[in-house]
Amino acid sequence: MTLLQKRPPRRKPVPDQQYDYDVLVIGAGPGGYVAAIRAAQLGLKTACAESRETLGGTCLNVGCIPSKAMLHASEYFDAATNGTMEHMGIEVTPKLNMDKLHGQRLDAVDGLTKGIEFLFKKNKVDWKKGHATFQDAHTVKVGDETVTAKEVVIATGSSVTPLGGIEVDNSKHVVVDSTGALELPKVPKEMVVIGGGVIGLELGSVWRRLGAKVTCIEFLDEILPGMDADIRKESRKIFKKQGIEFKLGTKVTGCTVKGKKATLTMEPSKGGDEETMTVDCVLVSIGRIPNTNGLGLENIGLETNERGQIEVDHEFRTAVDGVRAIGDCVPGPMLAHKAEDEGIAVAEWIAGETGIVNHNVIPNVVYTLPEIAGVGLTEEQAIEKMGGDKKAIKTSKFPMMANSRAKTNHEPDGLVKVIAEAESDRVLGIWAIASVAGTMIAEAALALEFGATSEDIAYTCHAHPTHAEALKEAAMGVQGKPIHI
């Protein structure tokens, strides 16, 4: 389909009288609720099963949204206590009110989950409350009700990965997972974050800003696995400057809790002497696993892979006819926006249209301050794609301290990196560390989606003064022509 061609006229689906619904979506997280709404918009009779008391899944209830509420609030507190506001002539004496801090988090969750409930009603999506279990490929028991559907979409999301030998008990506020770390009633004096990934760094940043001494323990030799090496290294430098300590290449071997204290035992990942550390709170954040247990998949003969994921084709069809899957329970990055795009696409495929998701252009963002974001290939992946030939790619980095808006806003930390194919100049990846990197990366994703060259970005006029000009300058640098450095 070219840009000048129109989509073929939409065929109105004919309801199948053999089933209660045309589509039943299991799970009301970002992928699930979007799939349900899109299916209903396309004229399909749709229901969505959800075992939580509220819609929105992990993301809206105990993940993406409440963590951003805590991150945002803690940024204000940090600015008031670290001298940033005073430097700008705003003199205040901040006082931390934990009840109000958590109250605004809960208000955000309540408003957005109720918003999805409104959208369900508006689009005539039936909310089936209860745990869903397959009876056969077209029959699902939801609580005490049995529901049939021509197509069933599994969108059950993911859960926290447990760490062997360490028992999480969120109610005691000593050894917690990401959910428990959002609900701590007071600021711990010392906190250990096990895992240097996105979730651990975000929540560790929250409590560091609020006054905790935070140490991050990472099994690998660097934080943020999967991101560009330059970005990983620079990010750690910034976090360390902010006050987070790191123990890299370290394996946690045990944890004992006595009263309100936890004592960790650890050793080098490659072997060595054991050491201990006693702190007030331990956050276990080593990753997430798909929610595929307890669905009755054995009743329909559907097996998962070695990672517990459900394998699907490009139309999100599983090995069982009439059953599809999207989001965190299928291979690919566990990201809400990836799940949402798959939700739209799967509904369109079911309705007889063409669903489109470009899995090569999925932005990844860490919502710390500064934010860290990337899309496309890392430099290491780009070199590998070019058969190991380093000369087959060109890279350029532009520091945020040379960006007028960042410098004026007292946000000098970070950089933008552009990776392009040397021969064609086509952009292969863009990475950024900046206060608004999560917003800046949308332009980068659009550039990759359209197959832009670095020259395309460099000769696109960017408003001044904006942080986004750093991307323009980094693109100019690929050809050796940046202005402000």
C-alpha cells in the first residue's frame, strides 16, 4: 500500500450466533483493554475478562502510572532540597508528607482506571469480572460464569520475577518487590535495589530523592542491559553523581530478615569472597515473567516456550485455532506501548483488516531524571548487523550541556547519539539521555519508521530553544557538521 492509496473500505463484521461474543479478551492491561476497545470500534461484539477489582492491569494499578506519580513528586522534593530551586532564587523549606505523597499517587490510579471503565461503557465492551480459565478453545470460565467467543485473545501481562532464596513480603516493608516499593510508609535510611534495570533504577531514584541512601546491586558488569553501551556507562555516571552507589558484577546469595532490618549476603558474579550488608529495605527487581500459569492452557493443548511465553505468528495467532495472544505473554520487550500497538493490530486482524506493528521500532524509556531513551539498534547491534565491520556505520554524539535549553534549565547531564549506515546514511538507532528524552524519542521513532537518513533529521527545522535541537545537532554530526560543539 503506497502513501497515496486509501485503505480498502471496512467490512462490517457479521456476528456469529454460535458464540456469546465475537471476541473475548483475557486481561485488561494496556494490551487487553486497547484490544477490546478497538475490536468493539470495528463492530465486533466484545467482552474483556479481568480478575482485578479495577481495569488497567499492572501498568495503571501498580506499575507505569503510580511509579510516574512518585517519580514526579520526588523530583520536586529533590529540587527543593538539593539547592536547585535556591539557585534559581526560590527559597523554600520542604516538608515531606507521606500520606499526601501516596494520596496523589492513588488519585492518579483511581482517575485513570475509572477512565478505562468509562471507555468500556462508551464502546459497549462487557467487563467480565473474575479469573479466566479455558475450558476449550472457544469456551472460557470467568469466575462463576461461562463465556463463549469465536476469537479469544490472551493479554494477561506479566509478574515480578522471584529471586531464589529471597522471600518478598510487601506487608512488612522490609523485602519488597516493585509493588511494595511504591507503598513504603516512610523513607528507609538505607535501601538496596537488586537489579540495575529500568524498574529498579526508577524506584531507587524515587527513594534516593526522598532521602534514602541507595545501593544498586547488579549481576552484570553494567546497568541497563539491552541499551547502547555509551548510554549505559553515561547513565551510571549520572546516577552515581546523584548519590546512588553501585555494586556491579555482584550476585546476591541470600537474605535474612530480623525485625525491621534485612541482611544480604553477596559475592562476585564470577566467584570470590562473600560479604554482607544490612539495610532497612531491599527492593527485588530482576525482571518480569509472563502470566501464563493458571489459564488452563493445558485444556486447549497450548504450550509455552522455555521462558513461559506463548509463541504467535504475525497475526498473533497461537498454535490453537481461535486463540491469539499479545503483550507481555508473547516474545518481545515487555512494554505497555508495545502491548497497546499489538492490541490494535490483533483486533484489526480479527476484523478482517491488516494489523501493523513494526517490532523493529519500539521505543524504550527509563523515567529517571534525566530520562534515558532509545529506539532501533545499539551501536553494538549495528556493527553486528554489518558483519562486524565498524567502518560500515557512522555515529555522532551531542552533549546536552551544549544545548541552550538544557543549559538554561540547569539540566546539563546527558547526550544524544545517532547511529547511521555509512553508505546510505540511513538511521539505524537513536539514543538519548535528557530531562525529556522520553518525549524526544518519539521523533526518533518516526524517523526510523520512515527510513530517514541522518541528513533528513539534520535539515529538518527544529524549534529553538528546545531539547530536541540536540537530536538535530547529533544528526548533523554524523556528517561532521554540528554547529554548537
